[in-house]
Amino acid sequence: MAPKSARVRAASRRAEAPRRPSREAAEDAVRVLIRWAGDDPTREGLRGTPVRVTRAFEEFFTGYGIDPMDLLQRTFEEVDGYDEMVVLKDIRFESHCEHHLVPIIGSAHIAYLPNQRVVGISKLARLVDVFAKRLQIQEKMTAQIANAISKVLRPKGVAVVIEAAHQCMTTRGVHKPGVSMITSHMLGAFRTDPSTRREFLAHIGTLDGRSLANV
């Protein structure tokens, strides 16, 4: 059985979440958009599109059904005094822009300074996916990842850097392919200690102005 605190958080999320439309309503909405685009949703090639789009949305936005705090609850204290930086880099993710519903594709880099306990590295990668699988802006997603790690693990510091390409500006609007956006959120020692911050940036390849590989 899930811990009481997790059950309470889950119940609170359900109470706060907007009422979800039915699958039929979602499929009807896709048909409306197809007609608005100028096509006929009843023709052979589009007949199954509303069903496929609805299923795709379920996959794209699975993050709304997962509590990021629960992912980090299981930690390990038997680390023989290890207190150096833990870095997980090049965590690929796919998200969607909350302004235009088009993809954001990029990589996240995470570091933290343990304070007597560590978390399994797969949990950090899953944490990125939980926040990525929601409608997002990159700045908010960067802060959400760092704040979640800080709140649960209470480390001496947390650093998150994300680089991503936004199709809202590469495939529409200004049409600038090849452009990537870099955001960072530093907490604790990564914010207050320049040498700690430099070490992290060196690990992920951004020291001295060298940029990450373009997405």
C-alpha cells in the first residue's frame, strides 16, 4: 500500500485537476480541428486520425498522472561517506510547448551534492520525463526538476541545465532552424560556490563558452 503522504498528495492532485473530458469529446475536438484546417475528417485517410491523436496525447502527457515527489522517495544512505558531485548528463527528452502544442526536443543535465543519501540514477531520468510529459515552457521545467530534487533529497546543492530546440520557432513563426535554447537553475553550493558551478559546467561541456551539441 502506498504511504499515507503519497495517498494524500494523490487525492489532492485529483481534487485540484480540471475535470477531464471524455475520450469521445477529445476525438470530436480533433475532428473540429481537421475541418478548421480545411479537410474532411470523414475521408478514408483521416477517418482514424481522431482516435490516433487521442492515443498520442495520452502518451505525450503521461506526466500529469505521476507525482514527481514519489519518484525520489526511495533513497540510499549506505554510500561510505561519498559526498562528491553526482552528475547525470545528456538525458534526452521530448516535451510540448504550452503555447502552440508543438514539440520541444532536447537534453537535460542534472547534478547534486549528496547530503548523506543518494537516489537511483534512473529516478533522475524519470523525473525529467515526468515534467517533460506535460505542456511546458523550458524555463519552468528547468526550475521544477531542480526544486523537486532539492525538496526531497535535501542535498547541499542542485544544478540543472537544459538545452532544447523548440519547433514553435523552427517550423512556424520566425522559422529559425538550428537554434537551441539553454536554461539553468542552480541551488545551494552550485549557486554560491563558483568553483562547484564551474566543475559541473566542465562535466557537461559548457566551460569557457563552449556550447552543448546542438539538438
